[in-house]
Amino acid sequence: MKNERRTGDCIASIVLTTRDNIAVAKHANESRSISLDVKPEEGLDGLTLDENGRAHVAPLTMAVFIWLRRMNGIVDKEKDEEIEHFKENGTLALLGETNQILELQTILKDRNTDHSDFVFYADRLMRLVIEEALNKLPYTEITITTPTHCQYKGIQFMRGNCGVSLCRSGEAMEFALRQCCRSIRICKMLIGDEQRVLYARLIPDMSHRRVLLLYPVVSTGTTVLKAISALMDSRVEEENIYLTTLFITPQSVKSICNKFPRVTVITSDVTTGVPYSFAMKYFGTD
């Protein structure tokens, strides 16, 4: 597998081998090549050479980086039978592994991504995840009249949807939700370190609504489990809760789906390499 990048007037090639942690960079006009221990966990970095043959770090294309991650075991892509079961029965909804999704995930996990870029690309990915969550909501069929006076049979979402953001990181997803559903009601909930509900601003008719639970990164699942319990204490039906997250660990998926099997989890990635500093980078407090 080869990745070519242009650096000024220099074209360098990155040739990936089947040997773990090895990438060979080769100048296009010369036979010289050097090898480097590739450590994707330190950044989304590959290798290019300038006119003088000096090595420089440069971002890899998405396909190459994903290949490196898999080769190095940074992300375990081997099928987990329990995770696959949740996907098959509809409990877990995972965005397709397209180049667009993979690129957005890469940018958000890159420690060198600056604040403005992080917010921009995080908003993009959050909107895609929320769009997928909206696909899970019930709808009714309607017939409308087009401007040319034709009858068109379409659908509209059933009324009674709302969002609940888990403070503080969950508030980052509110903007994306508003972009998709302009008039949707958004509630807030704050879970303390001891897994106690410190604050909850919920609307009175929560029991009749379908809830999009907003929490961008789920690392252990304990906060989400407490939030789901609190929603059910407010008489929200278990099957009406949709956890909407960008990144979630396999263990969190199992703990949530096993305890609340009728809750739907929508995410872009099930991985052990979740970006723990998401909230700090998004709000610029890192």
C-alpha cells in the first residue's frame, strides 16, 4: 500500500509493509529511503522527505492511517460477538465506516488539531450521528400537495421528541441537534462524581416523549447508566431512550445494552481509543 504526498516541489512516498510499526518513506526522484517506527497513538503522522532528504512529519491519508492503526493494534477491529449481536438486534446503531466518517474521527483524535478545527469537525460528526439517531424515531405517513399541484406521499416525524444533554460535554451536541431539529426541546442533566444527579431540568411531560440522550464520549458508561435510570425514574419508557454519542468503548456498550436492552445506542465508533479530552478541546479549556 502506498501513499503519495506533495510537499512543495517534493513528492515523497510512504510505503507500508506488513511488518508491525514500520513505514518506509522514499523520495520520488532518488533511491534513498528511510524507515521509521510509526506510533499512531502519538499523532496521525506519517513520513515525507524534503529536497535535502530530511524526514518531516505529515498527516497520512485516512485509508493509510486506518491501515496503520489496524496493523499496530491501536484499534481492535476483530469482531466481538456480543457487540455484533447488539448491532444485529438493533440495540447498537453504528455509522458506516466511510472515508468521510473516518477522516472526522481522525481529526478529533489528533492531539495536534487546534481548537477552531476541532469544533468545526466535531460539529460535523455530531450532526451525522444525530441524523442517524433521527432515523430511529417513529414517523407517520402523510400526503402533501406540491407547488405543481401534484399529490406526494411522504412522511413526517411523530411529535413528542426531545433532547437531554449530560452536562458538561453533552452541551456540545446541542448546536448540532438544533441544526437538525430547529424547535426541539432540550433538557439538561448533571451527574456528579459519586454518580448522583446534582441537577436535572426536565420538562413535565417527559413520560410521553422520546429522548435523545446527548453525551459525545462514553468511556466507562457509569454516567450514562445513572442518567438512564434517572430518566426512567421520570417515567420515560426504556425503549424511548436513544443514547447519541460520537465515541464509546466496547465495555460501555455491553454494560449499557445488558442493563437496558431496550435502549438504542447510536455512535460513530466503538473503540478503546476514545478521545478523553473531548470536552476540554471543544470548549477551549485544555
